Amino acid sequence: MNNSIQDNTLLFCDDNHPKSLPSKNVNFNVPFTIRLRSSQNLFSSDFGVLEDLFERSNETLPKVQAWIDSGVLKFSPEKVESIDNLLTNSSSIDYRGFHTTPGGENSKMNNQIIEEMWTSFNYDDLDRRSYVLAIGGGAALDSVGYAAALAHRGIRIIRVPATTLSQADSGVGVKNAINHFGKKNWLGSFSVPWGVINDYGILESLSDRDFHCGFSEALKVFLLKSPEKFSWLCAHAFDINKRNPAICKEAITQSVLFHLDHITKGGDPFESETARPLDFGHWSAHKLEPLSKYEIRHGEAVAIGVALDCIYSSKVHGLATDYCHKAIKCLADMGLPTFHPLMRNTDVILMGLEEFRQHLGGILTVTLIESPGHPINVHSISQKIMRDSINELESLSQELGSSL
Ligand SMILES: NC(=O)c1ccc[n+]([C@@H]2O[C@H](COP(=O)([O-])OP(=O)(O)OC[C@H]3O[C@@H](n4cnc5c(N)ncnc54)[C@H](O)[C@@H]3O)[C@@H](O)[C@H]2O)c1
Ligand SMILES: [Zn+2]
């Protein structure tokens, strides 16, 4: 036997027991699959799209437990009744019924609802080959996803995003979280959803306010990825505002594909680097949301945050003023706010920069844009220029009538 220590080689004595453990850095890859589907009537004629996602194991039927956003139950009760019947009658699964989770940020505010989910998972003996079916907005998907990710170190989750924002962005995300210590998303995990189904029919029951919210994330990702899509969205901002189905569907579809592409091909799905490009405009948004006691929706806070970072980008990083104003007008035309009086608390808002850095550790890295399709990562922000940017955003928003 060769006694020299070689990389990736354990040393064995004659009796095949390890003699010593050399220091090793062993890289390994784990293949993940996200099954993205779409439908128009998942809750009735397109139910097969969901049914096809359940995989049988060892000839036993997989257990399925559903968690439904209370907003979906309240505003689409007939859809909930219908899918409950379809799941009950499906011969592909062992359906264990549905539970409701509070809609919106209430779903993420404490551990109590997570405990309730774990109790139900345990009661129904869900295992790693069972499915938790989460139907709801981004907040409900976050809390159900968090509970499912921790139980048994991960129960398969199928998400049916029920808001424009969750269809355009978070549904295909690999993160879940609840709020803690008064901070957004402080508790959470990375976990890859088994499947995601964007059902366009479910969006019909959204209020205009919640309907418009998703398009701030679409504008965000178009600004990062594609000048053409950015212009296209600006040209159709009023169609989005009026909920034109074809245009809205196209915007959501393109947005989710950009997000999916970034997660699966961007090289850093679990955010081990310091840059988080998909969080463009989010450092102030994540501060504004708790500051408003979550009165301001995530999508609204992102609209304000993107508008602010466009102004800062134009002052410091060469973003043409025309593009900057076009982006802000686009948000306003889509029916989104671009300012809120709480933004005047500049000292508190600017603390969001340190919280943003601290969330990941390492050096501060904020993604800004030089031009549509050309993001840059910067490691320092001038507080003076950011304060000026907030003032400028307030004036501009008053002119546009887009201040909350
Ligand atoms: N994990 C991620 O990667 C990620 C990414 C982006 C956003 N998020 C999180 O998502 C949350 C925001 O999600 P959101 O914008 O989808 O809003 P939301 O989940 O807060 O829901 C907004 C409201 O819409 C209601 N609702 C949901 N679906 C409905 C429907 N079909 N009909 C009628 N009402 C309905 C809800 O009950 C709630 O009252 C934030 O907590 C944000 O942090 C997570
Ligand atoms: Zn977001």
C-alpha cells in the first residue's frame, strides 16, 4: 500500500480500516428539479396538471395535505370547494384534507401557525414522500414552505401561487421564511419546491391593489435582465393597470422565467455570495414594510425601493435620467405607489442598508443599474446622495400622483 497522503484518497491499513483522516475539501453537486407548470382552470378542468405532479412510491398512494390562504378561501370559495372535491376523489393520492393559513403577512408573523402546521403534518403521518400543497399568496407560501422544509428535514411541497407577485416571483423561489425579531424573513431555510403551478384563473379574485403588486417584481427583473422587456412593460403599463389578461399573463410569464433562469443558471441559488441581484430595490423595501407594520404590501414597498434605487443609480452610476423617469412612471401607470410618507424617516430607512448586509454577512453589496439590462454590484452607498434621492422621489411621485 502507498503510504503517501493523496487528495481524495483515504488511507487504509491492511485490514481496510482508515488509518488517518487527511484534510479534505470535497465538492459535490446535488441535482434539483423544479417542475413549473401553468393552467387556466386548475380548480376544475385543468386539475390533471396538479394530479400529474404526484409521484407514486412503492405502489402506495402518496399522502397529500393542503394549506390554503384564507384570502383564497374568502374570495374564491367555489374554487376551494371544487379542488377539495377533486383531491378527495382522485385515485392517485391519499388526500388528508385542507387547512387554512391566515392570508398575507399575518401568516409570517409568528411561530404559532408553524406549530399548527407541524401538528397537522404529524397527525396525518406525512413523510418525506408526502406532499404539502400550498395555495396562496407569497406570504402563505413562505410560511407553509418553511414548516414543510423543517418537518422530517423536508416534505415535498407543491406551490400554487395565488397572487401576481407569487406567480411572477416567489413561487419558483428556493427560499422560505417567517419574520422574527421585528425583521423580515429572519427565520427561514432554502428548499426547492417539488412543483409550482401558475394558474391564471385564480388571479381573478384578487383586489386591484394586490393584483398590481406583482408587477413591481416584473419591472425589477426586466430592468435587471432585458431592455426590450423593460420597454415592452412601460408601453403596456396601463394595460396592466386595467388587468388586460393577455398582457398580464405575458408579463407574469416572462418574469417567472427570468427568475427561474436566474435561480437555476445564475450559479448561486442558495445565496452564498454577497450579491443578491434579484433583491434589486429590496434593501429599503424590507425596512419600509415592518416600519409600516406591514400596512404596505411587499409589492408596493418594492415599487418604492426600485424607484429609489433608479434615482440613486442615475445620480451615481450613470443610469440615463430618461430611463430612470420611465421606470418610475411605469410603476405609477401600473397602479403602484412610488413613495410613502414613512420614507421621510431617512435615518431608519438607511439602517436597512446595514440590515441588508448583515442578513448575508460579508461586505455590503447592493445591486443597482447602469442601464436596463446592465446591473452592477456596488459596495458603498453615499448616505447624502441617498437622502437626496429620497427627497427627489417624493417630489417626482407627487407630480405623478403616485405617493401613498
Ligand atoms: N420566498 C421568496 O422568495 C419571496 C419572494 C418574494 C416575496 N416573498 C414574500 O411574499 C410576500 C408577499 O406576497 P404577495 O404579494 O403574494 O402577497 P400576500 O401573500 O401578502 O397576499 C396579499 C393578500 O392577498 C390575499 N390573497 C391571496 N391570493 C388571493 C386570491 N387569489 N384572491 C383573493 N385574495 C388573495 C391574501 O390573503 C392577502 O390578504 C411577502 O411576505 C414577501 O416577503 C417571498
Ligand atoms: Zn420581492
